[in-house]
Amino acid sequence: MSPVSVNDEMVAQRVRRIELSGIRKMFEAAPPNAINLGLGEPDFEPPREVIDGLCEAVRHGQNHYGPSAGLPELRDAIAERYQDRRPSTARDNVIVTGSGSEGLMAVALSLLDPGDELLVPNPGFVLYGPHARIAGATPIPYSLRTERRYLPDFDELERLVGPRTRAIVVNSPSNPTGAVFPRAIVDRLLDFADRHDLTIVSDEVYEEIVYDGPATSFWGRSDRVVVVNSFSKTLAMTGWRIGFLVAPRDLAVDLNKLHYHILACPSTPAQAAVLAGLRAGPSATAAMVREFRARRALVTRLLRNIPGIEVTAPAGAFYAFPRFTWPRTALEVATELLHRGVITTPGEAFGSLGAGHLRLSFATSRENLRRGLAILREYAIELAEAPAE
């Protein structure tokens, strides 16, 4: 029997059940000057209006605690963005959070009791399952397979739902797959949740980064939907840690109670900066998306010229999720590429169905994309020419 360390005696079981993110492991092992294709943030700076808005707020005394749910003016501006989906959306539906991640945690702790179950996408973003476990609940993965273009299998969902299932997490546009759910799929998911009395937790952080038409929001057609969103991607301000929730009014009251005990209140000057950015209009985000669209085309073309790689062009977000046929695990491939100076993320970091995949971010320069994918191609050719093991 291995001895119990002092650390094991000090740390709660919930912490021991959570592993360090596979994404973080790759970053921490990266050599200096590696080409970063694992980046989960835009390689742009926030719009000038956002930066100026922060400076003005700090200089003019907006440096103190604010309301727990956020500045009223910002909540009003967010609510206005959702009124085309539900005209009655108002300030009381909105909570400003310290990032989308904090919003996800507040939702998990508000909805889930010990012993409950939460349906989570597989592959899916790395926080959904751990947040359920922290709440004492069990994450139940549902499949998003390549051959189904990363869309849910409703027969499987019917088999997975049980008497302790409380909610389902959906993420469109998706990290890591880049899939965007068509309206018909959104409608079926809403019907599925309604029939089983489930709350839909809709992670819509990438909703404005789409390439083949707008993403369909889950907000506005059900009273059992919570939207998790963020300004990190659309305003290129990941380090500022500002996000928001949109929820039915009664649920928003409870979410805000939990949110207070995590954060107290979001950053006042950062909220003022976001408000300035929203008032400036969407031009900066639109320009960023145009560049991402060009990079998507470049990455898809280059990947399709690499032996042993299959890729579906992402419809949203800024990730490609190619599948490879080499006799290696994704972790082995990612580690070998890391030694060659390219950071990627092994698909297993996002769930068991990420096996045989890499997540490649195109939130970097076109030159870096060409250099990084040239190294990947060279690696693939070496594998193809190597004698059979």
C-alpha cells in the first residue's frame, strides 16, 4: 500500500478527482519559440474603444466594487442583444460573470446536487465534466462523432437520459470540433430537453465566430435554457476575464446568489471597457472573423494534403479537429510534434472520442500556420515511409 502523503490528508476528495487539463500540460512542456497551434484565444488585441474605455474608467474613479450581477448599463446592453430572440429579455435575465468559465461553474453548482447526472458532449470542452464532479454529480458523455459531422445522436441521448439527469450541456459553435448545430438540430434538442424536464446549458462563447451563416442560439424558445457567453473571443480580451449568463428571471436570482459567493462582483473597469466596445459596434469583431475565415481555408487545404489526415472544415470557432490514421495515440503524436517545435492539443483532452484527433488552433499568423503544418506534413511522411512495426 502506498503511503498517504501530507498533501493527500490536506486536500479534499473533489480536488483529487480532477486532473490538470491536457491543454495546460502541452503548454507547460513546450520548448522555447515553439509554433503555437494549441492557442485557445484570438491573436488580436482588443478594439481601441475597449482599451480606451478601460483607461477612462480607471482614471475617472470606476475602481470600486460594483453590483454582484454587474453594472446595470452593461446588463441592459447585453439584454438588448438577445431581444431579437426573445423580445422580453431584460436586465433581470443577465448576470455579468468573471469569465465564461466562472459562469459555467456557477451554473453547475446551482443546478446539480450530489448524485445528479449531467449530459456532456464527447468530445467537448474540458471544464464541463470536472464542474459536474465538483458539484458531486456525474457527467454522462454523449457522442459527437466525425461520421455524423459532430452532431448528436438522438437515439443515444434517449438511452442515456435517466431519472437523475438534470441538464444537458450543448456547445455550438464547438470547441474543439468547430461544428455548428443547424436550426433543425437545435429544435430537436429543445424538444428532447422539454420532454425529459432537462435544463439546457448552452455554451455560446463562439457564437459570432462563424463562417457559413449565423449560429442558432438556444435562447428564446424555452423557459429551461441558460446561455453561457463571454467577451473573451469576440472582443479578443481573454485575459480580462469578463463573461455573462442569460437565464430565466427566477433562475437568474439563484445563479446570482451562487455567483456572489464565487466572485462577489465582476471587475468594474473591465465592465466599463466592454460597454464601450459594445457601443462602438461590431466592426472589429467582423474584421477578426474575416481573417479567421481566410485562415480556415488555408488550414483546411494544407491538412487535406497531409497523408493519413482527414478533416472536416470547421463551421465556427477557430479550431480544426483533424483525424489521423497513424499507429499512434493522439498524446504520442502531440508529444512528438512538441519535440519538433509545434504545440498541438491531443484530442483525448476533450473526451474519449477525441482519440485519433488533434485540435489545431488557427488563432495565429498565416506564416505560423504554414510553418507548423509543414512540420506536421514532414512528420506524417516519415511515418508513412517507416517500416511496419
